[in-house]
Amino acid sequence: MEDFVGIIPAAGNATRLPELQGSKEIIPVCALGATMPSHDLARPACLHLMEAMLLAGISRQIMVLGTGKWDIPAELVSVEAGEPRCAYVVIADSPGVPWTINAAHSLIRGANVAMGFPDILTTRPDLFTRLCDQLTRTDLDVVLAVFPTDQGHKGDVVSLTGERLVSQIVPKPHEIGAARVWIAAVWRPSFSEYLHEYLRKPNVSIRNGRELYIGDIFNSSIEKLRVGAIDFPLEHFLDIGTPENLDRVRPRAP
């Protein structure tokens, strides 16, 4: 398998968790699906993602932090995590995930990239193994991990062709209901350059009166690049960025 570098965007401010003290990326949580979440099973949230990348052989990982989120490296240094050892890039006042990822452009240029969100847990610890293998053995430029949800309006809804190519991505549509959304991605240098050039356009920080999402850029790239997906129709994911979801995986006293 070809070498990959992991990118972990962690520049957000957790506005959906107003009572949180510190960064949500290091909240102790248990693996999704744990029968009884307990303190001895809890890990800082971002480690679930980092270890999934490591399982795929991705030992070089870069976390892009927002200014002031120094509690993340401080916590990860104190955890008996073994490898990987994360490198850090700091960005001030990121307008959104596309800029957060692009802040590491000089470090990922020319490399295959694996990207996941540190506040999303899944039932597939081999997620990046599957994604990286698919990218390596095909001529695709991007491969998305697509999971089912009953809250499609909260994610980037993905439409697929019969050949598992992505035909459209609609970030946070108005329609509420079941859908397939992407939650992680791998890509070749071609997409890193596409993203970098896209963000150099004037007035791109707002799209249709809202924040520009990385899903918007994936969708735009379909015209020039080959964007595919692996569909995981029987698996589950959890975004711990809301109080009710976070409570599902927070450790509880016996």
C-alpha cells in the first residue's frame, strides 16, 4: 500500500457544546457500540481517529489546531498512546474546514492524504485501511467513506452511481430524513492542489449565504477529478459535537 499522511482538522470552537470546558477533541469517550461505557475504556476522542489511521499504517499524522487549543497536545503527550506522534500546525481564525486542511498544504503537497474528523466515532476501526486500499488500487483521485444516517440534513448527503462513483454531494440539505453521508476521506495530491487553488479564488468563504464546507469542494471537484466512495450500509457513526450524542459515549460510573 502507498504511503499516506493523516490530516486531522481541529480548529473549531465547539459552539454546539456551550458548557464544555476545554477542547472537545480530548473529551474522554468510549468506542461507539460499547455495551457499558466505563472510565477504564475511555480514551480522548481524537485518539479513536488517530488509532484508526495507525491501523492503516498511517504513522505520520498532522493535526491543525486553532489558536489557544494547547490543551490538545498537552493531553496527548500525557496519554500512553505509543505511536503515532502527531505534528501540529496552528491556524488563527479559520473560516472553516477547507482552510484548516489547507493550512498544512506545504506539509502534504505531493502526498496521499487521509482525513477524518476527531469528533466522529464509527463502528469500523478498519475504516482507513479500506479507504487507503481502494485509493491505491484504483485510478480514483478521492475516495469517501459513506455511512447511513436518519438525519441527512445535518451532514453532506452523497449520491452514488452504480459504479460507486460520486455523482453529487449536497451539504446540509433542507430535507430531513434518511440519507447517506460521507464522514471521512482519502485523496491523491491532485485533490490537495485542487483545494489549494479553489481557496485562492476571491470571495469563496461564503457559499449561498452560508459557510463553505469541504463537501462543497468535493462536489465541485467531480467535474475534473474522479471521486468514488465505499458504502458502509450496515455501519454506524456518531458525531459527539452535540450534548445528547456526547452523553451516549461518555463513561458512566458502575
